[in-house]
Amino acid sequence: MEAKCLHFFMDKIEGDFKGKDILSIDQLSVKSLSKLFHTTDKIIRMLKKKKHFKVLSGKIITLLFFEPSSRTFGSFASAVKRLGGQTIEVQDVGHNSSVVKGESLSDTIKVFESYSDAIVIRHPEKGSAQKAALAATAVPIINAGDGTGEHPTQAILDLYTIYQKFKRLDNLTGLIAGDLLNGRTVHSLIKGLSLYKKNALYLLSPKSLGLPTELINNLAKKIRLVEIEKEADIPTDLYFWYWTRVQKERFKNIGEYEKVKNRFVITPELVIKKGNQHMIIMHPLPRVGEIDPRVDDDKRAVYLKLQVPNGVYTRMALLTLILSRL
Ligand code: CP
């Protein structure tokens, strides 16, 4: 890969992923997502036929996780290994690396880029993935969640799951519920849905955890957003419900968290009252009480059945397009 320059920092992808950072959904277009989904379809077909496609053979990917993760960490590790690559895995970086001695993010990135062909980073600070991308001169940086900012690869798997079910990503109306203030998966998903025509979203959250005003203002011309206050306001003809956890780790005052943590919970009764037969029920996970486990057996619940495996397939597709070709 050629030396990175400021020119392509937060560059638009426009269907050409080769060597690019993935920092925000803002970089992606409908064309880019179509290419990604087409590659994901191809990967799923090849996996079903047990075909080998070791396109990352000889490549090493660093997984640098400053915050806990099960799905994003595990699915990236699985994706790299299924593609024949190898990983350097550093979890809890603040304790298990020289960051504990005071090493800066910038130096940490400069070190690991010498060891690997790409760096996947999760960090508690919004904007940290961009900082990492500025520090890296020769390898792509993939944002695996930056504080309350974005989680672009989660949005890619969420969009793919909706696309898989409805065969389109336009002309859809859905519900996004939970912690819309701190939930980075929600920020990226709404941006992603706003790339397509005639989408609308109902937003259900405790008053203190509404979507940031800046995001609402930026998206107002691209997607219809309707804030609602209670379950009774949920329309019954939605295509998807996307529920999220209230993010305890973002609260300074734990008493405030306790007040709102289980304000909105999906129960079988709510699904009967406000759901419909064609909808899907989504959640990025982890869940901590906001989905009653009795909902898991409902055929419309896709958080474990589709979103989790799609996390591996879409990340395989993304890594292939950034680092290789299929
Ligand atoms: N959805 C998600 O980002 O899960 P993890 O925090 O377990 O990676």
C-alpha cells in the first residue's frame, strides 16, 4: 500500500475500498454498500459450498480493543482466520500494552502498523478512530466503535440484515428504540438508512437519551425522523424494530442510569400488540434486560439468528475488499 496522506483521510469510498480506512458511515454511498453486499452474498455462497478462499493468506491484522467486546472482536478474529489471515489480538489495551506506561494512541498505532497490514480499533473516545487514521501512514484503520461516535461495521451488518430480509433498503419505515444519545450503532445505522430514498424512522427513547440534536439537524433533509414518547405511539405497520441497550458505561451518575435503564422493554405482549407478521426484531447486542428472552423463539427475532452470523460475513467481505480481491 502507498504511504497514506491527509488527502484520503475520511475519503469517500465510492465502490473502491482498496487500502481505505473505514472510520464512518459518512464515507459510504449506495454504490459502496451494494458492492459490499454483493461480496457478502458471494462469501455466504462459497461458505455454504465449503469452498476455500484464503484471500488474506500472508496478511496480519491487528485487533486493538481499548473497550470490552464480544461480537466485534470475535467476528473480526473469525473473519480474518476464515480468510486465511492471522491476527495480533490486544484486548483491554489500557492494561495489556505499553499504554499502561503512558504510551500515546498515536505511538501505539505507529508501532502496530509495522507489525500488520491493517488495524481494527475500538476505543472509548469519540473521534479516536480518526486520530488513529491520522497516525497511521501505511495501513488502513477500521473503526470498531469509538465511544459515543460511530460503529460503521455494525451498521453494515445491520443494513445487510435488513436488505437480506426485504431485498431493498429504500421505502422502509422502522423503529429505533433505547439509548439514542450514546448508542453509536444507532448513529451509524440512521446515517446508513438516510442514504436511501423514502425511509422513515420512529425514535423511542427516554427524554434524556434522545438522538443528538446535531445528528437530527444533519439528517433532517435525508430521512424522516419522528420522535415518540411511549410504546402506545408505535405504529403497527413497521418493517423493523431496532432495540438498543441503555449504555451504563456512558453515565457519570449511576443513579441516572438506574432511573432509565429498563424504561423500554420488548415483551411477547408488546410484539402481539404493536408488531406485525412481516417485521423483524433487531438488536446489536449485548442486551441487559431490554428484550425479554421469551421473544428469542419468535421467528421475527433476528438478533441472534441473523445479525450475529452476518457480522462475520460482512466483515469478511469488508476485509476482502480493503486488502485483497475475491
Ligand atoms: N454489537 C457490538 O458491538 O457488540 P460488542 O460490544 O460485543 O462488540
